[in-house]
Amino acid sequence: MAALVTAVTAVALVSGVVTTLVTGALRSGVRVLLDLLTAAGLLRLAGDPGWHGLAGAVAIIALRQLLGAALSRPAAWSARQSPARCAEDDHHLPLASKGETGKAGG
């Protein structure tokens, strides 16, 4: 069982790096890495059902949850957007509400 856990851990590292390089997205690579490390932790727990195996699996799952939450939040620089235009300034709003096309105010 230890050899299988080691193999899954190695595959997790390689898959995370390859995913990051191929997609160019660090978030995707980290998610793949954390998912496969979770699998390795659960395999370790299946092979060693003691407290050490449980503590290792819990630590990996907690790390996965924390990093997953941190990665799912938009970055501060990408969250800046221009404010939405007010409905009063949108001259095509009367047309959209009536289902018409053409020039507004006509």
C-alpha cells in the first residue's frame, strides 16, 4: 500500500506541473495537485486506519479546502470594473422593454 501511495503522490506532482504548463493556469494545476494528494491521503488512510493515517488525511483535505477557497476568489486586480451604466442613461432601454428595435425616442 505504501508503494501505491508514493506512486499517487508522484503522479500528483507531475500532473500538477504538467497541467500548469499546458493550460498556463496555476489555479488549475494546484487544483489537480490537491485532488490527487487527497486521493493519496485517503489511500494512506485505507492502508493505515490508525490515528496517524486519519490525521494525515484530515490535514490534506483541510489544506485542499483552504487553498480551493483562496483560489476561487477573484484576484483584487481583476475585480476592478467600470461601474454599470444607470438605466436612465441607457437610451435603448425603452426599446428593450417594449421588445422593439430601432432608434429610441422616436
